Amino acid sequence: AIEKYGKTRAGDFARLGLAGVKYDQQQYDDALALYRQVRSSKLAEEDLEVKGRSVEGSGFCLEAKADQEGALKAFRELSNIEGSLEFAVLGLMHQARVLSAQGKQDQAKELLIKAQKRVDDDKESAAASYFKRTIKGALAQVDPSAVTGSATPDLAELLRSDPGRLQKMLGGLKQGSGAPAPAGDEPTEPAQ
């Protein structure tokens, strides 16, 4: 498709796909060249997703080639893409991962806190809950004291979000049998 469609949108999409394949095959130089071609294309100027994926892919290739400064630069560009909370947060998280691997825990923590704030400030994003969990996990790796609370959901919040469950628990307490086990946690009968 690349040869047939050259510099058309179809050709650029084919290059982007091939770059991913080359990366998976650990052919980082070839993948990087393809990601850079896509990044400089008209398609990347017009399509935010293509631009973000090509920048992110370039960063991954540079990181795999042990070019940490080049990877940080690419991930910084990713975090500065206008119009995409997802790419902004991914860029910050990728930078934090590279910095953490370099032993720069404080800088990594700062970027993760910045990512957390970006997610908290954007209540409309469908990806916000995913990012919240991912950022919390990354923060726990960098600085366990930065993460408050336990990894399990707050019981009060769980019950507020599922009033039916609260009613079942209260009903069980009234009968003196204790709270019923959550769905899926019921004991099974031993095999005879």
C-alpha cells in the first residue's frame, strides 16, 4: 500500500501501521523513520490521532534505542499537543517513566502530579477514570507516600454508587445473618 499510494492519506496510514509492526519486531531505526515520515505528513497536520500516535511512536523508538533525551523530547512534544487530554497525560506519564528509570524520582513525581491535576481538571473526558488509576499506580511506584488511601475502593463511595447493594447489606443485618457476600463472592459447595 505504501508503494501504491505514496504520499496519500492511505499511504500515510500504511506507514503508521508498518511503523508499529517494525517496532514490535524491534527494528527501531526503521520504525522511527516511518513514524517521522508520518509526523511530517499533511495527514498528521489534519488528524490529531495520527499526529499523537506518530509522536508517541517516535518516543518509544528512541527510548528503545536508549536515547533517553530524545525520548523525553518526543514525549514532551506529545504532552504539548493541543486539543487532546489523552495525549497530554500520556506524554507526562511517559516522561515520568523515563525520568524514573534514570533515578530522577522527584522529577517523575512532579510530572505525575501534573498529569493527575490535568485529569482532575477535565471532568468530561471518558478516559479520566482510566488515567486516574494508572497515574495513582505510577505515583505509588515513584513515591508510595504520595498516594493516599488504599488501593481498594472506599466502601462509603462504593455503597453510594450502588444503593441496591447497601439495601441488601442492611437487610442482611436486620435478619441477623450479617451482610451478604458481594455478587460473585458467594461460597461454593464443596464437590462430593
